[in-house]
Amino acid sequence: MKAHSGEVGVFVRIRPTANFAQDLIQCLPDGQVTQPLDTRKSHVSSWSFQLEGVLRDVSQEEFYTRVCRWVVLGALDGYNGTVMCFGQTGAGKTYTMTGSTESYKQRGIIPRALQEVFQEVEIRTEHAFNVYLSYLEIYNETLVDLLSSLQGSPRPSPHGMLVMEEPGRGVFVRGLSLHPVHSEEEALNLLFEGEMNRIIGSHALNRNSSRSHCIFTVHIEARSRTLTNAKYVTSKLNLVDLAGSERLGKTGSEGQMLKEAVYINRSLSFLEQAILALGDHRREHVPFRQSKLTHALKDSLGGNCNTVLVANICGEAAQIEETLSTLRFAGRMKCVRTDPVVNEHTDPALTRTCETIHDSVNRLESTYKPLSEAQQAEIHSQVQRYLEGSLEEINIISVRQIQAVFAQFKLAVQEQEQRVKAQLCQTHNLVVKDQSADTADVKVSQYLIHCLGT
Ligand SMILES: Nc1ncnc2c1ncn2[C@@H]1O[C@H](COP(=O)(O)OP(=O)(O)OP(=O)(O)O)[C@@H](O)[C@H]1O
């Protein structure tokens, strides 16, 4: 079940209810929602939403395979990916994203994605992968690093954490720790560490209600082991568990919980405004900076990203208002366009190394190329001037030239020999003819001829 390219994939997951048979909101696979007759308060009893699919009574494994797997595999190919769970409190967002601790079979999207990533790293041997994790919590408009307690985490910045944007790097959180992981086990340990640090509260609709938005990010970098170019790809896989919207009357939140609920509802409303603007192609401005959540998710909602929204709803008729509100949000998300492209980069250090190697290979090649006539004449001239003393150094840039210079020297020595021999022969003849010449001169000439190998 893969969303069409250029569209956000929107899926509905219905939390199973105890009164499944009579109490269920009818939610058909094509996005039709109907309300049971006896709970109708108005005459509108049927709504229609454009969605990828409605999943009811599916196992965690099937849900992951049908909805998320393609986004995870895309991240290994260099595409950014986002899977985000949205819905009212208690609808099953954390169950979907992290899973239940009750059994291994009930593990959610994050542990399954980590397993998939490391299985693929083993299989894709032609690439060297670097995997890093970060875990961000947004609680009451404050950014919290859920992994800051781990060894090796940077000391918290005195200026606090901040959502920032840089060309080429996109959106990132300054001060958020990034942890290298080399195996599924190591990654799961970090996930559990972060889970322990999350802020959980208890209210009428959920005993373990997340009081914050959480963004678990898998950062992937892949370099080819076979190609010696400086290109490499990176991606960010954002797995987002949003805090649940809540009707304050229904949850009965008070005090700190009430304050949290107000922050949660306000930030979700800003998220909805950003989604509305993203889906309206006539609007030039998208209000991402209204909240920390929308700012942190700026490059993860649409644009260069494979995006999936999971709309978690409760099956009970009593939750119809909240369900419709969630489905309206899901419908708006469907209007958001995406344009995923592989994040390819060039390593400047490696580029320089490659250029140096390339230059050396070129020089080595040119070094063994035969010399042209002009080059040979130039070397001949340089050697002559060097021998005469008018040139101090011979300009040599290749092995071929060295060979040519030696050849010229050999020639010069041979010519010199010829000249000496000729001179000596002349002198010898003179000596033979001129009996009056000094015998000592003759001996010197004979000695020289012997030395020169005649
Ligand atoms: N598909 C499901 N199958 C079985 N149990 C589920 C399912 N969905 C949710 N639950 C159970 O329902 C309860 C509430 O779910 P969960 O905590 O995931 O909701 P939530 O949407 O994250 O709520 P909140 O926004 O308050 O954090 C949990 O006990 C969870 O195990």
C-alpha cells in the first residue's frame, strides 16, 4: 500500500473497541464514515474522506508492512521520510509508533524500522552506512533532548536548544544530541532510554497519556564502496508521535495536566493551520514558525519527503466528534504535495583527494607518452646549452624527458670520443711521419687511445 508519488499517504487506524458490534462508527476502506442511527445528533450521518486506506484489526506487523516499510526503504536510498501519528488522546498513536511493551509481537513502527534499517545495512554490502539517532520531545513549547543523559552527549548549550535552518542542511535542532549506532540492539537501547525520559500523565481517557510531541529521527548516510567518487547520500527518517488532542471536559484534566492540554491543543491547531496552508497552492506563506512543532517539522511534512500520516481514531460512537475532527485533518493532509528527491552531496575533502589522484594519473600517463619532434629538439638544445655552460638547469617534467636527456648526453659523449680519436690519430700520424718529434708526446697519445678503447 504505497502512496502515489507527489502525495502524502494518509491511512486511518481504528483502535479496537469492546463493543465492536453495536458501538462502532462505520468506517469503510474507501474512507466513508457513518454514524450508528441511535447516536445521531444531527441529520448528517455520513461523511466521505479521501484516504489511502482504513485499517482495522490489523497486526502491528501487517500495519508496518502495508503503511511504513516503503518509507523506511526509501530512507536507505537517500530519500527523507516522515511517518506521523495524529489523533485524539487514547486513540492508539503511541501503540502504533512505539508499540506495547507487553509482547515482542506488539512492537510498533520505530523498533520495526530500526530492525529493517540494520537488516538492509547487512544486505547492501556495496555501500558503507553510518546511522545516527536523535530523540526530541516538545513539552509545553520547550525543546527537550530525550537522549541527553547518555554518555558522549554534548553539554547542553547555555543558549538552550533551538530550531534552526541552514541552506544545504535544512531544518535541525541546535543542541540536540546525535548518537552513532551500529546495530539494532544498540539502537533499541537508545529508544528505550528515550522512552524512559518521556513525560507521561494519567487522565480519564488514557492511563499512560503522552503529554508531549516526540520526534524520533534516524539519520542515515550511505557511501559507495565500489565507486571512488566523492558523492554520497544522506536522509532523515522522522517518526513522529504527536500528543493527543483532548476535549478538556472528557479527560477531566486539572492543574498541570490542564496546562499541558492547553499547550497540546494549541500546537495541534498551529499544525493544522500549517497543513491547510501547505495544501492551498495559492498561498505563498506557510506559518511554520508559529510553534516549535511546526518549525521542527518544516521540511518533514511535505516537499522533499516521503510522508505518511496515520490518523488514529477510536471506534466508539461516543467519540464521533473527535473522530471527524481527526479525519478532517487527514483529508487536509491529503492535499499537501510532496516532491521527494535523493539527497546527494559531494564531499569537498574527497573531491580534492580524487582530483589529486586524477592529476597524478594524468601526469603519469603523459610521462610515458613518446616525445614529439619539437620536444626532442628542445631537449637537444637544452643539453647543448647545459654542456656549454649557458644553461644552469635542464627543465624536466616527465620520465620520457629524462630518458631523452640521457640519450642526448650519450650522443654528446660519443661525438666527443669521435673528435678526440680523430685528433689523436692525426697527432699519431704526425708523430710517425715526423721522426724528429718528441717520443714522450707519442707515448701520451698512445695512452689516450688505449683509454678510449681503441
Ligand atoms: N490497535 C490497538 N490494539 C490494541 N491495543 C491498542 C491499540 N491501539 C491502542 N491500544 C491501547 O489503547 C491504549 C491507549 O493507546 P495509546 O497510549 O497508544 O494512545 P495515544 O493515542 O498515544 O494516547 P495519548 O495521546 O493520550 O498519548 C493503550 O493501552 C494501548 O495499548
